[in-house]
Amino acid sequence: MKDAPKAQPGAVKGLKADMIWGVIWVALGIFAILYSMPYAEVPSFDPIGAAYLPRLLGSGMSILGLGLFIDSYFKFRNLLRTVKVESTERDGPQSSNYQGAVRILLSIIACVCYIALIEPLGYILTTPAFITAIMTIYGESDKKRIAAMAVGMTAALYAIFALGLKVLLPPGIFEGILQ
């Protein structure tokens, strides 16, 4: 009797991780949709309203997260049916799976902090901090490059959205100055 083919070490763990991340992305998408509901009442020069883009992005995240979950689930199911699983690999702090998961988790934390702080502090203060955090999380260490990107991207996005598209960005503590 022939033995079933062996799976690559980590294939099962990778598919399980993809299923978990699929659920997380669906939840984050739903959160974005629910969080954007109050913005439907925000005054804007845009006829479709301020809540349109967050709802679109939240819907896209949920749909893609659901797709990731479904794809990984069926691959996982087929793998378990056809392959004898022998996994000896351990995920530790040195493995790329572990480091990638930590980076994604830190990115999600940075996004949640950005969303929570953008109203009270304003776009001008929170966006450079967010860009700095994301660049640092993903391994950039050149402080001049980080500072240039944080300030440059903040200014460019402000020019595009506030000046060009007339989208009202949260002024935060600069409320009297920017309006």
C-alpha cells in the first residue's frame, strides 16, 4: 500500500493563517462600514458624500477577506483529504511567517490608532505619525527618508484632497487656523 504524498512543512499552518486573516479582514471591513456611517451627515462639497469612500473600501476589504477565507478553506480541505500531513516546522521569532504576522498586527494597531486620533488631533498631526509608524514597522531605518516621506505624503495628500477635491479633512487642534 502506497503512502499518501507528504505536504510541505507549513502548508497547513499557512492555510490556517490565511483563513484567520480572511476573517480579520472581513471584520475590519465591517468596522470601516459601520464607523463611516456618521460621516454621511458631514457637510461636503462632494455630491456623493464623505461616507462613500470609507464604505467602498470597507466593502472591498470584506469581499476580498471573504474570498481569501473561502479560497483557503477549500485548499485546506483538499489538502487534508489528499495529503498525509507531517509538520515538524515550528514558527518562532526567526521565521518569516512569524515576522510577517507581527508586522500585519502592528499595522492594524497603527490603523486603529490613526482612526481614533484623527478627529481629536487632526489630519496634519496624525498622518505624519501614521506614515512614520508604517515605514518603521516595515523595516525602513533611514530617519531622513522617513521624515521626508511623512511630511511629503501628508502635504501631497492634503493638497489633493483638501485643496483640489475640496474634501473637509479633520482639523483637530488646528480648527481655527485651517478653516
